[in-house]
Amino acid sequence: MIRRFGAPKQRNRQYTPRPGAYAILALGRDVLITHQGGPFDEYQLPGGGIDSGESPIAALHREVMEETGWSIQSPRRLGAYRRFTYMPEYDLWAEKVCHIFLATPVRRISDPLEADHTAVWSNVITATRVLHSEGDRHFLRSYVRDL
């Protein structure tokens, strides 16, 4: 059973499965996170949805590049969590299964490719306070304990 964070599943609501791959991008005690502006205005672990036919690792590389402009190496899966949420950009109620990876940021290639995203370096303590998702904060705290 995958641990749930956030609101419970609402009865009589149809949820679409939406798997995603997200990264803790660590260099020492600093992590690269993303700030999504616009209507969301929140800090997140870089990552996002796994497209049909795409592997989680390929999605992770693509999403990290889109949201931060960085290339990564050596992704290692740490675990997963799920959450039930409304995704207004898709007008979709989703059961998100968030696969969390630890990876090394290698090189900044460009600015973030996605609109309203900014790559932000943060120390891990601050990042565990500002990340929007409770599940992301949980995995980052677990990473910090392992340092």
C-alpha cells in the first residue's frame, strides 16, 4: 500500500490515475527546487507527469529539464506516495502517484522551459519548510535524516 498525503479520496468522485516522477536534487546540504508562479505560487520538487509509453526515468529527466533547465545523473528511486487532488490546468480530478527519486544535478543547460517556473537553490532545512506538498516534505525530511 502506498502512503497517502493530503485530502482523502472523496466518495462519488471519479479520479483519473496520474503517475509522476519527482526529484530531490541534492548537492551537499543544498537542494534544487522549483517555484511555480502564476495561479499556483508554490515551491515544489521538480518533476511531473509520466506520459503514456514513457518510463519514469525518462519522464524525470524531461520534467527536471523543463522545470529547472538542469541536466541530472544517477537517479535512484526512494519510494512513492499518492494524493487526491484537482488539477485545474487539466480540469481533472486526479489520483497522483508520485514516484520520488534522489538524483545529482549536473549542469545548468538553460533557463526553465516551462512558463512561470524558476529554479531555486535552497538549503534542505528551508526547503522542508517551503515545499507545498506534504509528501514532498516527508521525502525530503527522510533524505536529511540519512545525511
